[in-house]
Amino acid sequence: MSKAPHHTDSDDAPRRKKRGAGVLVWVLLAMLIAGLGGFGVENFGGGASSVGQVGDTEITANDYAREVRNQVNALSRQFGTPISMADARAMGIDRQALAGLVNRAALDNEAARIGLSVGDAVVAAELGKIAAFRGLDGSFDRAAYGQTLKQNNTNEADFEATIRRDVARSLLTGAVAGGVLAPATLTDTVFGWAGEKRGLTLLVLDEAALDAPLPAPTEAEVKAHYDANIASYTRPEAKRLQYAALLPETLGATLEVPEDQVKAAYQARLDEFVIAEKRLVERLVFSDEAAAAEAKARLDQGTPFEDLVKERGLTLDDIDMGDVTRAELAEAGEAVFALQGPGVVGPLPSALGPALYRMNAVLAAQETTYDAARPELLKALQTEAAAKAIADKVEAIDDLLAGGATLEELAKEFGMELGTTDYAAGATDNDAITGYAAFRKAADAVKEGDFAEAVLMDDGGLVALQMLETVPPAPVALDKITERVTAETRAAALAKALSAKAASLKAAVDGGAGLETQGAVTSVEPKDRQAVLDNAPPAVLEAAFAMAQGEVRLIEDGGYVALVRLDSIAPADATSEDGEALRAAIVENVERDIATDISTLFTGAVSQAAGISLDQQMIDAVNTQMGN
């Protein structure tokens, strides 16, 4: 059967607690220590509805299946394509889901062991936060609550027990990991490192900096570069494929399309071919005619239009209408379109009230005649008709291949293009036919001895292919890539010449000459480590933060050659708006990371103390059932 193309193309920071929370931490930890006994993982052979147990808390098969499916669905949304259970297990999704459930059960078990729970009022408050349980007036609706639970195959008792456990678990982890304060020494050090800025002067060298123009490389130099870099010009191992293709573009060129269909297509797309005259317009609306007239008078006396906009509490983006036609401007259209150049007219009516209109540019009308558009329209119709014709042949082609027909016979029977190509995955010089994703996928999968199989392309085309042999790696002949090798030979020579020139300039600077006397320089205002310099590689800033003030270094990165001087070192400014934001972000990240580590260690400790039991047979059974 023809195969359709398969397309394969964040942790909340803990709230800072009062120091009093530390008392609860110690109480909970004391209770934990009191309950520590032996620990370990043992085989669990319990009831058929359980896949495992942590202490006295079971992990049900339903919980496990639901968690796996939730993670698979999330991954499918992320990739934009369905993920099979087999692929999910290969990626470890099942083990990840089980680990999360074990951690959750460990915390639930510990909360139960120390008697940590919440009352009905807390559960009711949590229910009131769920939008699905609210009525039209926004308040909790018991009927909606019951109906929603019924639709999700659960009941009030089970759902409320889940909420009670969730809240208790949050209280437990909040008590253990809450109240974390980032160490001042750590945050000060990180802030000082991340917030420091350095100012530079650059002298970038290009070919114009050379004492003489670089000559074109000779044939001998090109050949020498080719030989010295033969690995760069060696094609990787490839698959020699024979294929028979039926493509809409090729078949379409042979099909006749009635002229009336072409004309109908032109009319259907008339708005693409006949574009009315437009204006780029901004509209500033006022509350009444008097306010608009007063603003226009001030504008005529020299007040900038932008000031009028700002006074209204607006920005230019707020009043931008984009490109509009005369009709779209309604009653204001005639006056606005009467302007021959940029200007302001008004007050004029608008749907929002009296307004001033600023016209910024004239967009002339554009018309593509039928005769000019006809070739494009005809080709589109031919290609569409060809795709339909190919679709009608799919079953017959499949039948012929199933009967053992060769690609030669297939091509002869259906007028397909027969060809061969040496396909190397990832190569940039593959033949045009490999531009189809479906072709590449089939080519990647095919092996010697496989029967030819038809594959549908994205554009409605069809190709059948088979592998003839493996083509070992081999250098591409120089005469086939002469232009590329010549350009790379020249680039290498230029880099060498620029490096030598830069070294001589640096020697002069080291000898006391000013950098500014050696060529045109560019000053770079102080930048921090996270900055990106325009037209310069990251190596420039990396070097700057390793240099002493006043030092000059030669930076070579690919074809980039420059002398860099470190002019200034500005310590992190904790008083600036950016500095305050940076320090706050550092503190937040450090506290979150510490809290996460504490929570992870705590969860691991209570898991081991309670004892973890897993029923691998039940886990395998659930996996098998989900995979069917």
C-alpha cells in the first residue's frame, strides 16, 4: 500500500517563607528521622490494580497508565506529531512517569505518617478555584461539579481525596523546602560576575587592509588546497537508488486545461491581481470636535504630531491603521486620498469620533492583467489536475508492484520518469528528487534486497524506489566542484594574509603605537557577558573578559580577524534598574535551585525510609495494554 508522508519535523519558584517556617521544617525532619528504618526496593506481588507501593501508599495501575498517557500526549504536542507508546518507552517516558508517581506516593505516605492533612474548608476553597465547577455567576456550582466528575469517570469522594492529598503534599514540601534564603556570598559573587561590563575598541581587518590586492589563486594552488583538504571534498557513503517517479509538475505540463477554467481562476483570485490604491495612515481620535480642532491648530503652529499622540496616553502603534483603501476610510477617505504627499488632515469623522488622520505614504494601485497572470494560473491548474490523476493511479501502481513488476516495467506502463541517484543522508549535493521529505524517509529506510514500494509525496506525486548497491565514500572530482574549491582556496589565502597583517599591526601597537593609528577603529560601549556584538563572533567578548585593562589582543575566528583593546572595566551596578532586576533573578534562581535540591533529597529519603515495592509484571501488563 502506498505510504503517505509522515511529518516529523517550563517550575515555579517557591514562595519565600518567613523564618518561622524553619521550626516546622525541624519538626517534620524530626518526625521523619524517628520513622527511619530499613529501606530498599523489593518485588511487589500485591493486588491486580496496583503497580507499586511506597510504604502504605499504593500506586494504582490507573494512575500509572494515566500519567504515562499524559506525558506521551504532552510530548506529541511538543513534537507536533503523534508519539507511539513503543517510541515513548524507547525514550524512557514510562520510567519517567513511574519515578514521578513513586516520588508523589512517598510524599503522600510521609504526610499520612505524620498526620498532615487539611480540613474540608481548604478542600472547598480549592474546588472553588476550578473554572469547570463554576456556574454562570462565577460561583461554585454543585451540579456542574458532579457532571464534570461523572464525565471524567470519577466521583466526589475520590476527587476530594485527591485534592486533600495534593494540598497536604504541597504543605509538606513547602515546609521542607520553603523559607530558603540565597547565601549572600554566593549571590554577590554571581552578580558581580554576570553584571560586570567591559568597553572595547576594535580594529577589524578585511581585504582592504592588505598592502596589495590578493591575487586570484592559480590552478596549482587550487589543486594543492583540494589535495590538502581532501576529507572536506569526500562524499560520504551513499545508497545507489533506482526510482520511478510521477510528479505533478512534470505530468501537469502535458495536460490541457480549458481556457474558461483559467479565466475562472483569475476571477477567484482577483484581489491578488488587482490591488486598489492605498495609503499608510495613522488615526488619532478625540472625544469631541472641539478637542480635535484645538489639536489640529496646535499641530499647524508647530506642535509635533507625536506629542499630540503622547498627550492622549497612546503610542504610534496604538493609532496605526496600516495600509487602507479609500473605502476603508469611509467619510475621511476623500480628504486623506487628496493628499499628494505625507501630511495631516482633519478633524474628520470616524467610527470612534472626530479624528486627525496622518498620511505617511502613497501605495500606488497594482494590476496584473489576465494575460500576465495566465502562465501562473495555468501551471497551478495543471499541477492540481496532475495530482488528481496520480491519485487515481495509486491503486494500480500498488497492484503492479505487489505482482513483482520491476521499476522499468512500472515506468513504461504509467509513463513515469526512471532514474538513479546516489543518496547520502545529510549531504548537500543530493539530486533534486531527494528534496522531497517522503523520498528521503524512504531512502533512509530502504535496504538492499527490499522490494520496491510506492511512496506518496507532499505535493501529490508518487515515487517507487529500490536500493541497488552501497557506494563507498569517495572524493568528488575537482572538475565538478572547481568553483567551490577556488573560493575556499582564496578564502584560506585571505585569512593567512590578514593574520600576518594583523600580527604586524599588533607588534607596532606593542611597541608603543596607538591602535587608532593603525587603521579605522570602532568603539564598543561597555557590554556584559551575555551581550551579542554586531558583526563579531562570540570570541571577541570571551577574550575581553579574560584581558587586563589596556591590553590588546589579536582575535582570529574563521574569516574574522581583528585587534581588540580593553578600554574599561565597569563593576556590576546594583543601583540601576537592570542591576536590580539581575540581582533579583539571581536570588530567585539560587533559592529555587536550593529548594529543588532540598525537596529532591527529602523525597529520596522518605522513599527509602518507607520502602519501595514495584510489581514489574503488572507494569509490563499495563505497558502492553497501552501499546495495543
